[in-house]
Amino acid sequence: MRINFKKRKIIFVSITLLLFSTHLYAMSLDNAISIALKNNKSFNAQKYTYQQSKWNEKNALTNFFPKVDFNATAVRIDNDTYEAANEIMQLPVYDPSGIPNGNYVPISAGMLSGGVYKTTYTTNLTVQQPIFNGGKVILGYKIARLNSGAALQNLESKQNDLEYEVAGIYFNILRFQDMITIAEKSLASSKAQLKKITEKFDVGMAKKSDVLQWQVKVENDHITVEELKNGLNILKTSWFNLLGLEKLSQASMPDKIDLSMYDLEIKNIEQINEVTKYDTLTHILSLVKTQNPDIKSLEFTEKIAKTAHTLAITNFLPSLNLQFTRTFDQDNKLNLDGARSWNLAAVFSLPIFHSGTNYTNLKRSSYEYKSTKLQLEDVRQKLLMAAENSLYELITKAKRVVSSRLAYKNAQENYSIVNDLFDQGMITNVELMDAEVMLYGSELNVQTSYYDYILAKYALNKYTNK
């Protein structure tokens, strides 16, 4: 019996230590981003797209080099055709005066064609080398290389989006955890006040309505805590999926951060003057123009459309290609020794009339290029405007942190005064309840304003590709 008790105790302690160690393990933001970049399916798909574009670039390069093909055919004819082709005919011989001299020469259709076989083997080696194709080869390689550059920028844009998304859920989880802590403090305070009011009611020093009001507040605080916990669970599921983890046990929660570490920069941003604001905005917009991957990707797309337009023009130009063929077999044996023929051909082609295909392709590529240019300008303007709004949003969030801290300080002082006055019977129950709601609401606003500021920073960095 004692042995079983010891075993159960050891198992209990082991499980407790395991859960405790798992609880202690927290994930930093940098670590979370590294895990997401490694496991996120959408980001990995974009990486494969980039690798595909690199191989397309290498494939386009092969069009400059010769192509070598070895061809082999075997042709078998039916018996009737074979016999007919080899049937001997007697061809009369004529003298110089054109009169048959009585002699005959045996001949067949197969003899006239060099020999007809029941099974004929033909083998040859063909070498093709492009000389000039109106610039199609070099322009095709240029388009493939530009596509590779655009794919790289799309990959960087996808990485920016993923990092921002990870940071968003990371800090929102911390936000919800802090909100739950504050809500639980509010619940504990409401329970304490309910107990105090109930005791006063029992001795006739408080009204029944006061007790009922605090009971309602306790229930509302209970609901608030449960709603926040449910919201946190939803965020944890999104967190697990975003990191691309296979087991729920791998999804460690974000590490706690000290919000006060942002106080100095918040103070500097909150007190920024107009000159500094203008200089900062100018610097940020210049970074967006030169570093934003979405803009750079569209710049590649514009170059691709322009090159494609040039490529459409080359359809009106002539082409010249060389082809060398060496024949090895052309008889009834497959031994690479039945023929010695070879030929070298220069193939010159000049498009004369293609039913308007080349012209319509040219017009289509022209309008595609114009459309891409306008899309680039539209995206550039929208991203610059969004980056400018993000800077103003960051300044606004910094000011809100400062104002919410001041409001929380005043709410603390107000609650202390109101609580003392209530104990002395100098104010009503409603005034005490309002002071408590203001206190915990102000504390919640402080925490929320900090996280809003942090996320505003990441939103701005997303546009500048930092």
C-alpha cells in the first residue's frame, strides 16, 4: 500500500514539474517570427514560387545554346507492298538508233529507290543552333530574370506581412492576458465591496438596492472575465496556426514584456514638433519609395510589361537558324553504319502575313504596359499615403499613452477619496461604483494604449521594410 502511494506521489510530482516547466517556458517575439518563417505554409509556398522563378530564369538561358537530338525510326511494310516494290521487271535495251536489240535488263522499284526493305531503320543526329530570332531569345531571358526579381520582392512582402501578423497576435495575446488580470482585479474588488455592503445591510446601515447593485456588478464582472478568456483562447488557436506548429504543446505563449521600456520613446514622439515631424515624414516616405517590396515588385512588373511590348515588335522581324543532320542508318540493319550522309541547312524565315496576329499582340502588349504603369502609380500613392497615416497614428497613440496614464493616476486618487467618503457614509453607493468602474477602466485604457502604440510601430515598419 505504501509502495503504491509512493508511486502515485512520484507520478503526481513529475506531472506537476512538467506542467510547471511548460508554463515557465515563454516565447520571445524574435523566436516566434523565426518559427513562423520556418513553418508557415503560405510563406513556404511563396518561397517555392521564388525558386520556381529562378529555375525559369535558368531555363530561358538555355535558349542561347545549341540543341542536340538523336532520332531513330523503324518502318515496317506489309508483304504485298514489299513484294510489289521488289517485283522484277524486264526493261528492254535499245541500240543507238532506238531499236530494241533483244536484250533485257532486270529492274524493280526497290532498285530504283536504292533498296526497299521489309523493315527500314533510320538513325540520325540533329544539331540546331539559333542565330537570330528578332531578339526573342534575349528578351525572353530578360523577362524571366525580371520575373525572378519580382518573385523575390513578393517573398519579402510576404515576410513583412507574416512578421506583422505574428507581432499583432503576439501583442494581442499579451493585451488579453493583461485585460484578464485587470478584469479579475475588478471582480475581486466588486466581491469585496459586495461583502462590505452586505455586512452593512445586515446591521441596517445599507439599502437592499445597494446590495443588488453590487451583485449585478459582480455578475457582469464574471461575464467580462469569461468573455476575455474565450477571446484569448481564439487568439491561441490563431497563434498555433500562424506558427505552423504540428502539436498544440509546441505553441508556447508570448513572453511578458515591461511596457515601461517604451516610456522614453513615447515621450519623445509625443513631444515632437512640426519641423521634426516634417523631417521624419520626408525620411519615411523616401524609405517607402526605395525599400517597400510591394512598390519594387510592381516596378519589376512594369519592366516586364515593357519588355513584353518590345518582344511583340520582334514578331515582325526575320529569323535565322542553323541545323546540321548526320544520318547513320537508312537500311534494314540497326548498326549505325548504313549511311554516310549529312546536311547543313540555314533556315531563314520572314513573316509576311499572319492574319493580324502579330499586330493584335502588339496592341495588346501596349495597353498592358500602360495599365501596369498606372497600377504602379496608384499603388505607390496609396502606400505613401498609408505610411504617412501610420506616422500620424503612431504620434496619436503615443499621446494617448501619456493621457491615459494621467487619467489612471487621477482615477486612483479619486477612488481613494470616494472609498474613504463612502466608509464615512458621506456619498452614495452609486458614486462609489462609478469611481470603481472609472479606476479599472482607466487601468485598462493604459494597458491598451501601450499595445496600440507598439502595434502602430510595427505597422509603420511594415511600409519601410524594416
